[in-house]
Amino acid sequence: MNIVYNHDMVISMLIETSLLFKTIVILSMQLGLVLFSCFYFLRKAKEAYQKNTTLLGLSFRGSVNMKGKLDLIPFVKQKDTFPKRMSMYVDKNNTLIKEAKNQDEVIKFMKEGYSHDPEGGGPLVSLMIFWMIALYTTAAVTSFYLLSLWQTMFLFSLTSISFGPLLAVVMLEMDENDGFTALKIVLMVTILTGFIGYSDFYSFSENTIFGGVLLLCLFALLLFNFARFFMEFSRQTTRLAAIAGATLFSFFLIYDFNYIKNQSSLFDRNDWNTAVEMAFILYLDIINLLLEILEAMGNSQ
């Protein structure tokens, strides 16, 4: 028997799918873009190391980790020509800067405590600024439905593609092999929290006390990270904070998966625009969970 699918039938099938299905489709696409651009950057970084070239203004050193695998270390090259900018860190509000006109002045300033200012990190900084703008714009657009579905998806995709290289740099800073382990952990946590949140075990999203505690803990985590700009904390303290952050975003995943389940029962919310909003919420939870796990693993080394 031949089955013919016309345009109206396809549209009807898409509309009739559950909100969870729509959300997972969009979320999978965006996380796939993050991983694709991340792995592409890692491959190009390996090529840059082998050819002794730069990538986004970064150079790479190669070392061997405890498992005998290649570990690339990104760094920003020092300027080869004069004058060379040199700086000496005094405190977080005071950095002394001098320019060395020849090698003798370089040696003199280094004896005084100055060090070379690296050059070439501009493209990476520009990418980070672009990602932040795209991220906050996507957050506003998905929350208030400011653009059409396809325009929102395009902006969401730009956010994911630009985040991939930044994630790759974070992984290289610690050990990309450990970064792959962190990705596996995030995958398992996401599946587990999705199962718990979407089951009939408990209505987490309708518990105002649970939601309030999560918000207070998030606010405390933000305060701690803000304080790190002005205060020095031990590696053990930052590691414990990262573990607490990973636990917090795991609970946020449970809460948000349960929230999607409750929204699915509302007929007027089962559309692709709502699915984009739900996918972006889960996307932020997963990205933050991954970053906290990477932070915890990095401070354990």
C-alpha cells in the first residue's frame, strides 16, 4: 500500500506532537551545534599545533597527560617586535605598565618584577562578546516572542555555534580528555533528571518552596562568583562551590523538565514557539551544569 504525504499532512503531524517532543528536537539541534563547533575547534587546534600556527589568536603547546594522551595547552604569544608592552600586577585595582624599547630594557623591567603582555587574543575576546550579545538577545526574544520562529531559531543557532569554540578553549585549559568525561557526565545527569522531572513522581514545578530555594541558591552562587573578582579563594573552596553549582543546576533540570510536563497539559501552549522557550531554558541549565563540572574537575588537578 502506498502512502502519500502531502504538505498539510506533514504540518498536521508536527502540530500534533507533544511539547516535550518539540522541545527535545530543538534542544538536541542546539546542543549538536555546540558540540560540532567545539569538536571542529579542537581539531583545528590540533592542526594549528602541528603546523605551528595560531587559531583565533591562540598558539598551542603540546604535552602528554598521565594517561599518555596528547594534551594541548593554549597560550597567547608574546610580541616579537619592539616596543614591547610589559606590566606588573600590584592588586586587582592597580597594574603598572611600561614599554620596553629594546632587549636591555626588557631585562631591566623583568628584574623589577614586570612581565610581557601577550598579544593576539583579540579574536577570542571578540567571539566572547559576540556570544554574550547573542545569548542575552536570544533570552529576550524567546521570553517575549519578539521574532518569528525561524528568526528565533537562527539567533539561537548563532548563540550555540559561537559558544562551541569558547567551550573548547575551556576544555583545553584543563585537559580536553577530562572535558570529554565531563560531557558524558552531563549527558547521564540530563537523562536521569529528565526521567525524574517528567515522571509522575512529584510535581516539583508546582512546589513554590522548592522553586524559592533554588532561586536563593542561584543568587548565592552568583554572589560567590561575583566576589571572586575582588577576593582570592582557595582551589578547594572554588571546587566545592562548583560541585554545589553542578548540584544546583541538576535540580533546576528536574524542576524545568517537570515544568514542561505541566505546560504540555495546556493545549494553547503546545506549539513550536513555546518549545523554543522551553528548549532555551533547558539549554541554559545544561550549559551551566557543564561549566560547573568543568570548574570542579579543573580545580581538582
